[in-house]
Amino acid sequence: MLQGKSLIDPMDFSVQELNEIFNLAHQIISNPREFSHVCDGKLLATLFFEPSTRTKFSFEAAMMRLGGKVLGFSEPNSSSVSKGESLADTVRTVSCYADIIAMRHPKEGAAKVAEMYAEVPVINAGDGGHQHPTQTLTDLLTIKTVKGSFNNMTIGICGDLKFGRTVHSLLKAMSRYENNKFILISPNELKIPDYIREEILQKNNIEFMEVEKLEDVMGSLDILYMTRVQKERFFNEEEYLRLRDSYILTEEKMKLAKNDMIVLHPLPRVNEISNEVDNDKRAYYFKQAKYGMYVRMALIAKLLGVV
């Protein structure tokens, strides 16, 4: 039973509980009208202490499509935080008005603090560079819908593997399923942190390899998860200029891939996927954004216990 629970970390829910959410999401996709009033009379509070487009709109659209209503703020200056109110007090107060809270905050661990003081379920909509669990649910629902399974996949993760919170969460989540292999594609400066390599991959005997060039491994991938390589992460510009084109997905590189490989991206993109790739049937990143709304609908409904 997920009713009354909070979602702070992608690993908070068991595989069985995640399946409950994905099964409900598929029911919603198949028959959205059936669920259009399940949250009548319910309120979602969106506490966004830093800017967001997709995540905020996705939560708001999810609640409204379930029949509920939304209140909240999109920057701290429009809340009592600007007067010095603590996060604990903000959350306590909002709990008096709302049935569920979705919160994004620039400080790592803020969502855990909110959960401690809230009287209602809290959904972490991103806390600093730490966790973004509903993006992970979005990624997983997309994979399940398109591929039909979470098992026996070769997953390429490309770009900023050192600082990318979506990357770390996806690695943890897909490591729970059987016979998955990871190919980690990044410059040396942006390799995955040691604790992910040791605690998630090596400790669980999960097969993985680290490479610098995307085109070298394109043909073996079932899933390619792209992220942005940021210039500011490099110690010198020369090294960045030498490597940057290796991490831009182009039509030419797509010719090297399997016909049923899928390309995912947490968005926003800058230049790491060429616009020409958008028309490729294997490009799923905009569909992925829509699956994000459906999985948030399922999550809200489960945590509120309305289905």
C-alpha cells in the first residue's frame, strides 16, 4: 500500500510498488476519462524554490487531469521564505491546506527535511544535485512502455555522468532488474563517481564498461540516455573543444544504431542532440516528457489512496 507514503529517493519504493505505479499509469494512458475525477476535491501544493518548466507543468497537469486543483509558488521570493521562514514551518503550514506536496529545492536533503515536518505525502521534485525521483519514474515508464521489459538491456548513458542526478538515479533503478549491462560514455573529467561504480555496479556484479567515444558503441545499445556535457566542468577549454563533438548525437551516428534502439533525454537539451534526430522514430525524448505526466498522475493517485 502506497497510500500516505512520500517519495524522496527513487529507491524508497520496492520493485513491486513501482510496478503498481506503472500498471496504473498504463491504465490511465489507455482510458484517461476513467480517472478524470478521482482527485475531485483534492489539492496539490507545488513548492518550487527554484525555476522549473517541465517538472512544474507536469505535476500541475497531472493533478488537474485527475480532477484535483493546484496551489503553490514558483520562486521563494513569492513566499514567506523571503521573510526568513524556515522550510520546516513552511511545510507545516502548507500541510494545513493541501493534501499532497510536490517540492523542488536547490539544497540537497531539503526534501527529506520536508518529509519530517509535513502532515501529508511529500514528492521530491528535485533537491539540488541529489535526487529527482519522478524523472526516474518517467524514464522507467518510458522504457517499460516501449521495450516491454526492464531486463536484458544494454544501456548507454552519455555525457555528464559525474554531476548528473538523473544518471545516478537511473543507474540505481535499472541495477535492480535482471541482466542489464551499462556502457558509460563520457570524458575522463565527467566519469561516474567512485561510490556509484563501487556501491551500485561492482558490489552487485553488474556488467559495465567505460568509453570515451559514442560512435564506438552505438551498434550494441538498446537504450541511449543522453545528457549535456557542460563546458564549465572542464579544467581547460582545449580539452573541451577536443571532446565536445563526441557527445553530440547526429543523424550520422544514428545510422550506426539498431533499428529498435531508443534515445532518451531528461531535457532540457542544448546542442547534445541535433535537431535532425527529432524526426527519427527512435527519438523518444518528447514522448518521454508526456509519459512523465502519466506517471505523476499514477503516483499522486496512489499516494492519496484514491484508486
